[in-house]
Amino acid sequence: MQEYDVTLKSVLRGSAKLTMRELTGTSVARWLDVELPKVQNAQNPRLDLLAETVDGGLVHVELQSGNDASMPLRMAEYCLGVFRQFKRFPRQIVLYVGEPELRMEKELRGSNVWFAYSLIDIRMLDGERLLASDEVGDNVIAILAGLRDDEGAVCKIVERIAGLAAAERETALAQLTILAGLRRLSKTVAREARKMPIDLDIRDHEVLGPMFIEAEQKGEQKGLQTGLHAGELTVLRRQIGKRFGALPGWAGEKLSALSTSELEDLSERLLDAKSLEELLR
């Protein structure tokens, strides 16, 4: 997710003004760079995006490309961290940009506790509206939103980018190519770019070039990595079933969200764990 995460944050903080209004219902006055104090068990103390809006409120947008069963807990920790620093609760949004169907929860409930945030699949945004925006950042984001014709949209976006000044054109095309990878449209972007009067090798871009090369390499390795992950997950599910019985839904979701190396670690801990809860805590 790193190459997509960095690129998407850059676009949203840049010229994607309509996108931010569609997500938040207001406009951003200024962006805040915040690293929260380290909290025990917190996975990442740095927020993806935190902004002060024109009406004086705070809005926190977290980007997610995969389903994460721990998302409600993470968002609650982020919310309290922001409150500790600013003495104000932020309006919180998880923006899901992944390809698999969205399956995350958007609240935590207990007998006397209720915490909730907005959970938005970016495909629910009107891609045609973003495509018609005067801001190239909105045009680039449109590739991830709801569109009638993905390939036709790519052609329109590349045409728009071709008319930009050289520095803007270089950055926008690199961003489009990287984000198109989330929808398996990178090759379409490259094909359309070759038709336009654009002399640019994205690999030469100072910031985005290394991320693009990494994304290409990951694409070549993805099939192998996916196979290894699926095999490790299948074996571990069987082992847990024999040790603790049928796997409940929450446990299945947590296992699916783990990396191959994390699954391997669990396999080693399985022999010593006294319960499923202890194993997956």
C-alpha cells in the first residue's frame, strides 16, 4: 500500500478540492501534520490526513486499501489521540480504495460505549463529476471512483494532463499511473500516454519514480506472493480447527488480514497457545 498511500495523500492534499468537499461536506482551510503520542498496541501513531476546515472543525481521513478487522479500534485510538492534542474531537472518515468488496465495520459498541465514524468506499463517489472538475487532482482521483467507462475516462484524464505545464504534467501522470494500479489500469494509462505528445519516463521522477518501479516489481511478484499467502492461510486454518474447533467469523477475518510472515509466526505460537483468544490477541 505504501506507494498508493503516499500518492493518494499527495493528490488529496493538492488540487483534489472537489473530492475533499464530496467526502467532508466542507472545504479544507489548512492541513495539519500530526504524529500522535505512541499508545500501547497502536499500530501507527501517524494519521494519514488531518485538516482544519473553513468552519473551524477538524477532519481526519484514513486511507485503507484492504479490509482490516481492527479498524474500529484503530480509529478510536486516533480519535482520542487527536483530542489529547487539540481538545477537540475530529470528524473521522475511513476512505476505502481497495479492489475487494468492503467488509469492515464502522463502529465499536459495548454495554455503555458507542463509537462510530464514516466508512466510504471511493467507488461510491461520482467519478463523472470528478472527471468534469477543473482540478487535475480530482480528475486523477476519478480513476478510483464510480465511472461508466474506465478506459474512456483514462483517455480523458491523459488528454487533460497533456495540456499541463511540464512540471505539473510530470507529477500528474506519475500519480495517475500509480493509482491506476489499484484498478488494474496502469497499462491502459501507459498506452494512452504514448498517443499523446508527452515525453516522460515516470521512472525518472525524483519522488514518484522509485515508488513506480517498486509497484512494477511488486506486480511481477504478486502472483507468487498471493499463492504463498493463500497456502499459509489454509494450513493455519486447518491447524487451528484441529486445536480449538470451528473458526468463528471474527477470527477468520483477523487471519485473512495478516501477512504471510505474520501467519508463519502464528503457526509457531499455536502449539503453546491455550485458547484461540490468546493466539489472536
